[in-house]
Amino acid sequence: AFVMVAAFLPSGAVRHPKATAPEEPVDDTKSGGRKGSVFLRPLKSKLFLGIFIFRAINALGRSSVITFIPLFAANVLGLSPTSIGLILTTQILVAAFLQPVFGKVADRLNRGVQVIVGSCITGTCLLLMPSSNSFAMIFVLCMGMGIAGAVALPAAGAITVTEGRRFGMLPVMTLFDMAMGLGQVGGPVIGGQLYDHFGM
């Protein structure tokens, strides 16, 4: 299940090869002035569509991991609830503290590359997760996932804001949050199915 989820994350970042290229203006006249199309209009941008897919798959993968790490740590490694809590907390804290740092990096370097690099690091950590045989190793891997999130998410947010200036903040931020919600809802369900059929 960890391997399956790991495969999802980098694919979300590279789903659209033009996601790092400058976008041409979108022809809004094709929408016919229909009010119902305003929320879907940002998806005409390959750049934002790539971020939308990245956000959905990233949330799907991370919500699946949050479901499986406690099971893996308790059933396979025999860790205590306190140790499991520390593992999960570390990932969140590292991402929270490092996001301002990589947010500054996103202002200077290619944001699309940051998204791809962060996703690949997360996928690598997940691939190594089944080989964990101690608290220290799984702790370091979760810390790596926190660093990866700090690398990718500020860049994705910056791209979203840039697209919001083109299409309007309301539809862009609505779709961005919707992608995260869809991923968080689908992650535990899909992860559970993978666990039932392929094991942890």
C-alpha cells in the first residue's frame, strides 16, 4: 500500500509537462458569458490544472499515509502510542517551520520545479517506509516528508495566487481547496482498498 501511494505523488506534479511553462491568455469569449462556467474557467489553464491535480493527489497520498503509519508503527514495529504521536507530529511541525523558508525560495526560483522536487522526495520517503525497522528510521522518513511538503506547498500556493490574478481569487481558491478536500476524502478509502488487496 505504501508503494502504491508513493507512485501517486510524483505523478500529480508531472501530470502536465507544460505546468512550469508561461501561460498564454485564456480566451474567455468561449465561455459564452455563462455565469456557471466562471468556477471552471481556471481549469482551462494548463498551469493551474497541473496544480489542481498535484493538490488532489498530494492530499490523497498524505491522508492515506496518516491512516497507515499508525497501523504500521504499532503492528509491525511495535511502537507505543506516544512514539506514534511524535512521528505524526514531527511531519507537521517540520513543514510548518520550514514553509516560510521555502516560500522565499519560491519567490526567486522556478516554482514548478519546487513542486516536482517536493513530490519526488515525498514519494521516495514513502517507498522507503516499508523497510523501516526502528523508531529512528520512520522518524527520519516522516521528517523528510515534512521537508518535502515545505518545499512543494508554498510554491503551489504561489502559483495559485498568480492564477488567481488572472481568473479571480474566488474560483481559483475554491478549486484549490476542493482539490485538497477530494484527496483527503478519497485517500483513506483508496488506501484501505489497497491494504485489503495488497497488504501494508
